[in-house]
Amino acid sequence: MPEKTVAGKGSDRTVEVPVEARLKMLHYMKLVREIEDRIERKLYRQGKIVGGVYVGRGQEAISVGTAIHMVKDDVVAPSHRDMGVFLMRGVTPRRIIAQYMGRAAGLTKGRDGNMHMGDMDYNVIAFVSHLADNVPVSAGVALAFKMRGEKLVCLCYHGEGATSRGDWHEGINLASVHKLPVVYFINNNSYAYSTPTSLQYAIEDVASRAEGYGMPWEVADGNDIIAVYGAAKRAIDRARAGGGPSLVEYKTFRMTGHSAHDDAGYVPPELFEEWKRRDPIVRFENALIEEEAITPARIEEMQRECVAIIDDAVDWAEQQPYPDPADVTKGVYYDEG
Amino acid sequence: MALTTYIDAIREGIWEEMEKDERVFILGEDVGIYGGAFKVTKGMLDHFGENRVIDTPISESAIVGAAIGAALVGMRPVAEMQFIDFISCAFDQIVNFAAKCRYRWGAGVPIVVRGPCGGGVHGGPFHSQNVESYFFNVPGLKIVCPSTAYDAKGLIKAAIRDPDPVLYFEHKYLYRRIKEELPAEDFVVPIGKAQLRREGDDLSIITYGAMTYTALEAAGELEKEGVSVEVLDLRSILPIDEDAILETARKTSKVIVLHEATLTGGPGGEVVARIAEKAFEHLDGPIVRIAPPDTPVPYSPPLEEAFLPQVNDIVAKARELAAY
């Protein structure tokens, strides 16, 4: 049985978050929103991004409030709405924009697009479209940590839709049986493409499936970064201390279509209205102002800083060359040269 | 010197690599306490401990997925499929994750996925398959199919040391039937290099795996009739040794391509195509494919015998080809 099971609806805000960490999280949430707005609402519409665009608008608290706990050698396997992971791991906005534009300076050098990027120099494993594939892969990373006696943790992200795939169940079970230092985050944004959660699973909290695997689990409000931070901290601390894996479900809402071409006409408009009032960035800004941790003027300044960073990234990326067609066959296998 | 069986050669190869390199570990179903369904991993749990010999749930996709994850952070996992037929459950992890990481984002995935393949032991449709054709069209993978104990050991070592994902298909019919004296010193067999098993002048049989022995037996029969047959054992089919294929085709001008995978879409078609493209002017007859018919592998002995290419089938086809 799990040593500790905390089931709830995620309003546990008792965790202590240092002011420095709060301000860092606000900066990164704003930077995520700015880079994704620029990608989806400008570069994509200008035809400068030719492939699919998937953003995590309204879900910024999840990647930022979890990845902030990583130490240098931890490894992370993000999914396609976890931009904050890349930025917090130190991947530059310049290379991210270049990645979206299919330039040679992108993380995949034009071999893959959008959020399908990774780099083991940053300990970020690239996502594949086949959902939940990263669940057993993350268990394997954690297996290596355990075998080598390292106090490291692997963080793995996916949506609620991925929990329906067999790989999810195989990976969660393997991680639990071998008590591996991995934390699984479910970014439950209420829709998998057009499919609502009611057609995805027949339980209230999909994370409660952890019970069947003997794994601790928790549900938290994904639009409240303090709740996100706290739930992640509890799970990551447990994994790092040898307590095994955990499953954390963050309830949130996808404030867009599945991708830039999808108008989300299947989503009742009142849901967008309701969740707009819970915007994680506005909510956090108001809380910080109320606590006098930041001034409205500083927030405006922070916004200008983010805009400047992304302006620079776009300018830089647009000057980068496309990959050389002569390289199309290179790098399939290890090349000693 | 004692003779080493094909199965012991595999075990010794893994064992020696685990002794030499602490990054190497094994995982799979029943590989630890039980020592593997065929005992390839026998004794490893006692010797190397449960940290490096990992019994897993029945989850082929998670076995391969976990191997990939461990490899991404510097380990050298050797994943066992209890029967290679079950590799289909891990197809997605192999073709979409392992095979594409290096090309997409420059991350090497040095894993070995190995397991017993092949028929002749009345295993029926789910314990007899040859699965190489499923993976032959996947850039980023390497595929090896050893036929001798020497190659079994040399190729498992090469596979473990290889920086890319290698599928290692060991033929269960050969496990305890094939034995030979092996060098005491460390050796590897390079991936992608074929080996002539018999030299001849009139006709070439290009094959791999257990069919190598069927080809050699047929060659012996044909020799009595005055037909000199060359037998090329591919050993690796991805990458495939095109130079060796073209060399034997140009030498004898008549080629039979033989394998135990079913005919349509099998690796033999690729061998035929390369000869037709690059050695056409050297040919003195049609290139002949011999392979099982396009059916599942049947269970009952007379059906399985009818399914698997037999010495007589090869001799008959070779006579026709030799007459050109």
C-alpha cells in the first residue's frame, strides 16, 4: 500500500515558497505566455511556422511550478504543453523559436518541429507524438538513477488523454513495482483534442488510478501555482528520499484549441469564460501584489522584459539558416566522423 | 577445449560484457530468479545481483521503454523478449522512440533488444516467428541474426558496444544443436559484415540464421550432382552487406535468396533488388527467392515442415537455376 495517500481537490497552499522563488516563477510564467503567444498568434499566422503549433495557454503554472524543483542533474521528459520546462532548464528562447521555424539552430536542426525537441545537455528528453511513450522511458531514467545510487529524480509530463494508453499503465506499474525515483505529472486540461474527460475515463480523478498500482497520488489546482509547487515538492522530495514514484494530477483548462488550426468550437463558451477568471498568471500577480511581494509597476516592467527577450529571439531565429538539404541522410546512426 | 553451444555463447557474451562494463545490465520477464525461459541469463542474478538483473512485469513496451530511458542517461541495457514474437508489443517504443532519437535530436540510444526467434520446434504461430521484416524498413535500427556460436558471441558483444539500438534475433532451433570451440580471448563480430560459409562457382545461396544450415546441407547434396554452390551468411541484415552480396552474385552469376521469414516483404526482396540494380549484367538466370509461404507459422509437425524451406526444396530450385 502507498505509504501516504493525499487525495483532495488541490487547494493545499500550506507550502512555504521563498519570495525569490515566487518572483522567478512569475517571470517564467510570463515568459512562457509571451513566447507561446508570439508563436501562435503572430509567427504561425504570418506563415513563418509551417507545421503544427500546440500551446499551453492557461496551463503555465504546471510546467513552471514543477520544474522549479529540479536540480542540475535531474532529467525531465516534458509533453507538448510544457514550455516552462524548456525555459527553466536553460534552453534559450532563440533556439526554441528557431526550432519552430525549422532552422538549423533549432534543437532538432530542422529534423522535427515545435515541442518535439530535447537535448541531453539540458537533460530534457524529446517528446514523441505517441502519447505516454515517455512514461516507461522516464521509469528507465529513474531505474538508472536507482542502480547508480544517485539522489536524482526524473520528472515526466503528459495529459489526461495519455492515461488511456497501454504504455502509461505499463510504465506506471513498472515504476511502482521497482520503487523508482520518478514523478508523473498529469496536465489535465479537460480536453484531449475534442474529447472531454467524460469520454476519456469513468472516474472522478484520473490520478486515483495510482491506488491500483500502489503509488501515492495527489490532485492539485493546476491554475494555482502555489498548489502546483507544493504538490510537486511533496512528490519530488519523496522520490529523492527513496520513497518511490508518485502521480500528481493538475486540474486545468486548455484555453485554446488542440492546435493553432483548431477553433475549439466543441468547447462550451462559458467554460472559457469560467476558466479565464482563473487565469494562473493574473491570479498569481494579484496574490503577489496583495502580499506586497511585488508592485504593479514591477510587473509591468517584467512584462516588458519578457517581450524584449522574445523580440530578440525572433530577430535572431529569423536570421538563422535553414538546414542544408545535403544533410538529410546524416545522423541516422552514430557517425564516428 | 570444450565446445560452446550457441546459447552458451550468447550467455558468455553478455556475461563478459557485464563483467567489463558496469553500465551493462539486463531486464526482462523471468530473467532473474528463473534465469530466462531458455536459460540464457542463468546464474546472472546470483553473480551480478538484482541491481543489474531485473525481473520485470509482463510489459514488453515498458521493458523496451525503460531500456531507452536508462540508455539516454548512460547505461547499456540488454532487454530480453521472452519469445521474439512478443516484440510486437514493444513495436512503438522501438520504431518511434529508440530508432528516431539520434536523427531527431542527436541522442544515442545504445540498447539491445534480444530474444529467441524461428521455427522448427513446433512452437506454433506465437512462438516461432521471424520478425525481422517488420523492422527492416525502420531507419535507425540495426538487426543481426547469428547462425554460429562464434557469431552469436561476437555479435552480442558488438551489439552491446554499439552506440545505436540493435535488435538481436537468436534462433531457438540452434540454441543447443550448434556448438564449436571458441577463442578464449575477447572478440567481436562486426555488425554489417557477411561471411562466406562455403565457396562455390556455379550458384550462390544468400541466407542467414538457421537457414544457413539448410543451405549448407543442400549445397552438399548438389555437390554430388556436380553443382558447386557458394553459401553467403549475411549475419546482419541491417545494415546489409551489399558488397558481399554483389561479389558472390558477380562470381557465380546465379543467385538463390533464402530465409525463414515469410516471402512477401521479406528481406530477400531487398537482396534481389540490389543485385538486379547493380549486378544485372552478371546474371545468367533469374534470381530465385525461397522462403515460407505467406501464412502464420503452423503448429502441427507436417504443416510446419511444409511451411519451412527444406533441403529438397532448395536442391530442386537449384537444379532448375543451374540448368540455365
